[in-house]
Amino acid sequence: MAKPQKINDTVSYQSNLLNQMASSNTQVENTVFNAHDITKVYEMGEVKVHALRGVDLSLYQGEFVVLLGPSGSGKSTLLNILGGLDTPSSGTVRYHDHDLSIYDDNALTTYRREHVGFVFQFYNLIPSLTARENVALVTEISINPMTPEEALRLVGLEQRMDHFPAQLSGGEQQRVAIARAVAKRPEVLLCDEPTGALDVQTGVLVLEVIERINRELGTTTAVITHNAAIAGMADRVVHLSGGEIGEVKTNTSKLSPRDISW
């Protein structure tokens, strides 16, 4: 911010400066993830693949973030590290006051079970179980879960609870997967190409469910995609390329999923 040039500007300048400081302090207090200088190197024989190259990223309470980039940009690797499915080669990842980068397998398993919901491109439902039973797999091992019925109503499947995956459309199966992810009331919902296997109309329905969970439950939500159209519904858009963050944009106005087409 430029310094005031006139004495009469001083009060306005000081007021704006205090507002900026208050906003900055609020962000720090509401930080859910803080990843600093994250690298990830996969060794394939004598070849080293650098999936992430010194990434810095913070995610804040209740925000909706889209991680956007082509295949091989590092977005899935970054999401997996935030979710405790993978660990960085170097750097630190903090979830609130907890340093995930030093957690062992048991600690990461507890972290995933208690704090994170995952939604993947493919639904990973158990074919021999109904929608209700697929969700119950999570609620039975959670500390303070919704009932399977509550979770399925949240995603609009109250009439399909006792149907098996083979009796559901692709969009309905994905909504069961979302219900399973949010039934344990996670603070964070991480979605890896959740519309990648769906047509546009069905994909919009799934995005509406994800947006509703973010808005109504206040769940910090990160969606990775190569589909630039989805970026319009985010609070922030993080562009990744070659394992690095190239740009971070804040949307001053957000699109409804119904306004998105691709």
C-alpha cells in the first residue's frame, strides 16, 4: 500500500493498514493446511521423476479451492500429500498445529480416518453392498458420524438408499461416494477429478453436491481437475504446471455449478 501523501490521508491510510493486518491475522488463525517448500521425487530405477518442486500453499477454513493443471502437473501428488496418502520428499506440511511430514503410517491412518474425506474419479463402491451399507462402512469406525441415512439425504439419494451400485447411474454412484466421504463429518474434503468419468449434465449435479457440502457444512474443500470451467465456482484457483505453482487467482464472484459448461 502506498504511503499517504497528505496529512488528511493519514487516518484513511492507518485504517486501511489496520484492516489489512486484521485480515492477515484472521487468515493465519483460520489456516487449515500450510505446505512449505514441498518436493516429491519418485525414483524409477535410475530415473528420478520430480513431481513437486518446492511448492508453498495454504488452505483456509471453509474455502473452496480448485487445483488446476494438465496431467503430470503435480496436482494429484499435492492432494495426496495433504490428505496423508503420501509423504513429501522434503519440506513440511502442517495440518493446524500438526506436522504431517513427520507422521508415521499409523499416525497418518488416524489423521485420514478422523479428519479427511476423499472423493476420487472412480467411485470405489463395494458392488455387493447397498448405498446405505457402503456409507455405513465409514460411519461404523468414525468418532462422531452422521447416520448413513443423513449422509445420503444430504446428497439427494434418500430414495436410493437400498439400491446396489449396479442399479445406480454413474452420477448416483459418485454421490454415494461423496456421502461416504462426508458421513464422518471431516473438516477437509479432497476431491480428485470427481467429474472426470461423468458427462456434463451428471457432472454438474455432482458439483452441486460438493458445493452444497462446502457451503452448508463449512467443509474446507479442494478439487483437482484439468477442466478449467470448474475453476469458476472456486474461491481460489491454484494453477500447477511441471510440479510448481504458476499462479494463484481469487475469484471476486463465484459461478453456480448450473452456470458451468464444458
